[in-house]
Amino acid sequence: MGVKRKITPGYVVSRLVVILLLITTAFPFLMLINMSLKPNVMITNDFLGLPNPVYWMNFSKALKFIFKPVLNSIYVCGISLFFIIIIVALSGYAFGRMEFKGRKVLYSLILAVMMIPYTLLIIPNFHIVKGLHIVDTFWALIIPYVAGQQVMGIILAESFFRELPGDIFEAARIDGAGEFGMFARIAMPLSKPILITVGITSVVAMYNDYIWPTIAITGGDNVKTFCQIVFNNAAGKGTNDMGLIAAAFIIGTIPLLIATASCLKYYVQGMMVGAVKG
Amino acid sequence: MKKTFCAKMIPYLFIAPTVILLAVFSYYAIGNAVFTSFTDKSSNFIGIRNYVDAFHDEMFLTSFKNQVVITVAAVFFSVFFPLLASELLFFIKHKKISGFIRTAFVIPMLVPSIVVILIWKYLYNPNFGFNTILQKIGANGWIHNWLNDEKTALFAIVLIGFPFVSGMYFLIFHSGLNMIGEELYEAAIVDGATNWNVVKDIHLPNVKPYTKIVVTLSLINSLSGFGLVAATTNGGPGFATMIPALQMYKVAFGDGNFGYASALGVVLFLVIILLTMVSRKLLKDGE
């Protein structure tokens, strides 16, 4: 263009504010990385100083105790995700494309669940998993997670299936496809983007959760999840070596970072729709 | 005949897993919570005594006061800073730079929230963190045991996550601003509008629906969660930073008094429902 921009005071101030916001946003995370590369003594004595020399030991030591919880988190998220996707696809399709008695009533009963705060369900759900004798097993996490996470997914999937053009289903019906055939061969392949959205939003919610695991998993460390270990640490249980903890935090963040970064578009979409509908 | 019956049953088969799970983990559960709220520690029916006790419980009343402070601050910060950041970003026309800034604001959102909370807990540590910075700049008088001092604890909790830009709310405002049609700007440029005119006359009126979404979301988030307080002060010192949801959790799983805890939960539930309805009504009125 070649047109020189006028440097006004407003221009300078607005740029400075952006830089300030960026620095304050990044500061805690830079400090975490800094902590993870220093031995404990250096964290208390020289908090702001850069690691010199870089102390990689934190990471190798942290891996030893955090690897299993991270794996547990991934395992729980994976199994739950599998069931959530199946249930969401089935229910979303039924409510979006099928006609049956009681459809409206049942659907509004699902919508109403959105109003119940998670906190209120903690106590009764604890009694339910206790009654099912699954406390201290992964099922104590998986089953309530599937029950809770499906709701948002069904709402998303229902509107997706409802808005699909009817012609393709008509054509398939004429070709002799049954209800199940249409679901499996037409609806499923088309619904990939919406199911990815549902999947990523629920995985983030499940991986991030630490309140329910602290209630449902009270036994040994070998069944605890990553965020639960972090939370326990906040409560003063576990090691006091802060460099080690910082390294463990970074290791446990990586799986979620990879998962969300690779489907960020879908994640944001899911949250936006959730924001409008919820 | 048999086939039609089967065909009629197919939809119910599809929704069966959902219905069963919700019947148990939502509807039975909420009924159970309400029922439990009328019982005492040994499951005897005691009527509304738990509710009467709740309104005479000094801790519960303080909890509600703290919750008001936390929620008002949370809603304000959730609107102000993300909107500020997306406005500033809007006027950066250099594609690469604005793309970099957006990424820099979004990445921290992908870090587990409990990790972010714990980083802040370290920054509030009496021996290092913010206190190191204060010491470096010679402001020794400002050094506090932030989370353990009754005067600063609630304030410190409210500021966790400052400047509150990274995350969903920023993305909502950011995409909201970019959704405004080009023709409005063209007209403004013809009229010789300054950037400030653009913000005041085009952005703020058009971004209103997004502001309402953010207000509703941050309101519900702030009212129903208690993880942040549980992980930082656990309600202390004393009960200076106690909030209703955390108190409910502690009464249930600490003291084992599920009846009283359920009553606290039901009260909180009613407050949330009421506020959600009010905010929805406001949301609808504007459209």
C-alpha cells in the first residue's frame, strides 16, 4: 500500500495494552516451565531466575509417578468416549429423524437435565456407584461420565440430524433400506463432524475433572487420574518437590494439548453451540 | 403385524441407553437428593429442619456472601477483559501478527484448569512467586501470605486467572466481532468514523447478544463450581473464603452429614435455577 500509518497516542496505548495482556496471560505458564527445569532449592531461592544449568531430572523422575495416572485418564476418557459416541448417535438420530409416541416429552426431559447443577448430583451419584459396588474402579468414573456427557451431545446431534435433507433418506427407503440400514450407512458417515465436536468437548470435560474422581476413587494411586493427582497435591498430599510437580503438570497437559489442538475448530464450535443452547 | 410392532419399537431401542442412564443418574439422583435433604445423619425423616438450620448457619450465610463477591467479579472480568482483548485484536490489521496474538490467547485454554489453579497457588506462595517480585521492586510492605491471610484470601481467589483473556469467552467475542457485516464499516468509513466511533456505534450494539451469552455462562460456571476454592484455600482461613458448593461437599464427605449437605445443595440449586431464568428472560427481552 505504501501509505504510512499515523502513529497516534491511541495507537501506541492500544498496542501497549495488547502486549501487557499477552505478558500477563503467558506469565504463569512461563513460570511453570521455568520451575520444571530447576531443582527445588533454586525455585525458592531464585524464583525468577532462568535455570542454570537446565535440570532435566525433574522430567525423568516425574514420569515415573505421573505416567500411570495419565494413562488412567486416557483410558477412562477413551472408554467413555466410545460409549458416548454410540449413545449420542443413536439417541440423536432417533430424536432428530424418527417419529414415535412420547418423542417431545422424552426430549424435553433430556433438555431439563441441562438445568441440574453437577454439584447437586455429587452426593446421590456417590450413593449410586456405592450401591453398584464399583467404587475404586474405573467404571465408577466411566458410567456417570457417559450419563452426564451424553446430554449436550444429544442436543447437538439432534439438531444436526433434523437438518439433514430428507431426500437421501427417501431414496434409501425406496432402495429397500431399513431403519437401521439408513442409520448405519447414511446418517453415520454424514455425522462425522458433529460427532468429533461432541467427542472433543466431552473428552476435555472428562480429562479436566477432578472433583468426581476424588469422591469415586479413594483407594490406591494406581487407579487415580491425572487431574486427581494434581488436586491431591493441592491438598498437601504427595511430594513437596515443586520442580518435580511442575514437570508432572507439563507431562499430564501434553495429551490434552494434542487432542484439543488437533480438533480446535470442532472444540470451539461445540462450546459455542453449547453456550447458546445451555 | 409382527413387523410393524418391531418397527414401532426401533426408536425406543435407539434411545433406551440414554433413558436408562438419565433415569438413574439424573432423575433418580435428584429425587434422592431432595429426599435426603429431609433426613438427618442416621437417615431419620426430620422435615424441613435442615433448611431451617441452613438459614441460621453462620458459615452458610458467609458462604453466600463470598459467592456473591466471587460471582460478580467473575461475570465482570469474563466480559471486560475478553471484550477488551478482542477489540484491540480487531484493529490489528497485520494478518500474521493478529493470528499470532489469537493463538497466544487460545493455547492456555487447553491446559487443564486444575493445573492453572495450582500454578497460581504457587505464585501466591508466601516464600516465592509474587512475593519475590514485590521484594525485587522494593515493595516489601506489600508482601503477604496471600491465600492464608483473612484480609487477602478472597481477593487473591478472585484474581486467579488474571487477565482472564485466554479461553472461551475471548473466542465468543472474537468471532462475534468478525461476524459483523462489512457494509456497516464501509458506511462508517465514508462518514469518516474514527476507530473509537467504530467501537462505540458498531461493535458495542452488535456484540450485545454475545455479551449476554458470556454473562449467562460465567454466572452458571461461577455458581456451580467449587474446584478453584477447594484447591487453593479449601474455604479457609477459618471460613473466610467458604462458598456454598464447597461447604456442601465438605459437610457430605468430610462430616458424613449427607442430609444437611443435600439441603445446602437444594438451596444452591434453587438459586441457580432462579438466576438462570432471570438471565434467560433478560436474554430474550433484548431480541
